[in-house]
Amino acid sequence: MSDSQVSLSSGQDVASAPTALSSLAASRENDYTVPALLRGLRILEMFSSSRKVLTTNDFAEELGTSNSAIYRIVITLTDMGYLKKIARNTYELGPQVISLGFSYLASRDLVEVVAPHLDTLRDQTTMSCHLSVREGTDAIYLYRAFAAQRMSVNIPIGSRLPCHVSAMGRILLTVLGEDELQQLYRQIRLDDYPPPAPQNLPALKDAIEEARRQGWVESRSDYATAIATGLYDHTGHLVGAINISGPDAMMADERRRLLLRGALMDCARHINHELGGLHRR
């Protein structure tokens, strides 16, 4: 595989793309639209991470109307909890917006969100990609975007690998504190697997700390190399890990691995955006 086969394109900036509601509001072809509803939704759209507090003057100016024309809309949104009045004619988003947003995010299955992104990453890089979650000391593989080529890494869905021997597993362990880690591995032998897997708990702790500091793990085993990073939801919790993996013969070049890691991190950034979380690196 040549370096030109690895795409690091971030795609369209979500923040710069016009919202569906804005496009709908700008269109005058649909006679079934409800102007008051459109104005109410446009008011909610005006808030962002850099504009957390807005006034009725802000609403009126952006909508191209008067304060009196939007008065009933603002009152209705406030009564329903979508706006919260914090001073005279001054508002922030209300708890109902946050509640609805988090309920939607929580309802989305992790595989549903991740699968199309891993498929795209596989197509861009021609490398196999996987999703896993932790159960005890094992990483369980939930999804595989299999690279259909003669030399590829193929780990079936449902497979369980010890966390300490795999890149994704070490990422999944970064959520645990020292006491939790000690308790989890209290009766687990680590030297049943050969190096470079950690052979004891202190070595595993060092590997986990390195993963936590870097935000990614690169691991070699069984003539294959994998690079993994974590996924975070809207609460900031680690909910899974993804990797990009291939035979050592295809991963030997350091520059190629750097490009692949960049593609993986970019993929995780897009997934985390859909999950409502933030990419840590």
C-alpha cells in the first residue's frame, strides 16, 4: 500500500455547514412551513459554545424583525423550558434542550454510530478496522470493517482478547484508577502471553499510563500491528475503542504508521462529535 492510499481528509467542517433549519427558513418554495415555528427553532440555533447568552435584541436582529414580533415565541420557549431567562430580556438555553439532546445521544447504539465511520476509514486506508468495548479484563469485538485483500487482519465480531495484550484493550483500561486496576487483576496472570505484552501488573500500569498520556496505543503481536484510540460520549466517559490494523509487512514504515494514526484519530474525532463527546487528542 502506498502512502497516497491513506486519506487524512477531515471532511466538511460541521460547524461551518448550514443547518437544515436555516436552509429551510431561507427557502420560500414550501408553502407548508410555519413561520412562527421556524422563528422559534432559529432562535435555538443561534446559541453556540461561543454565544451562550443572547438577548431579545439579538434574536430580533438576526431574524430581521422587531422585539414585539418575537415576544410570544420567546415567552413560549421559556415556559416550555427551551429558554431560561437570566436577566431582563436576556436568555440562555434551558434544561429541556439539554435533556432532549442527551436522551437522543443515549438512545443511539454505539455500533450504529461507529460502523459507517470505520467502513470509510477502511476504504480510505485499505486496512482492517475494529470496534471493541471492555467486559472485565477482556476487549470484546463489536464491529469489523474487514479489508478484503490477501494480507489483512481479520478478527471476527464477538471475539474476546485480553485487554493487556491488545492496543484497544489498553485504551479501554485507561478509564480505571489504580485501585480499580489492582482489584481487577488481583487474581489474573499476565505472563501467559509473551512479550511485548506486559508481564506483570507494574508493567501494565506503565503501559496504561503511556496510553492515557498519548491518547493512543500502538501494539505489535502475531506478525500484526494495531493502532488504537478511545471514543467518548456526551458525558465525557470512555465508551469504546477503535483500531486500524494490518500485517507487519504493511505497517513497517514509520511514516506510513504516522499517516494511519492520523487517519484513525481523525475518524475518532468525527465519531466523538456524533456521540456528543470531545476527542481527547
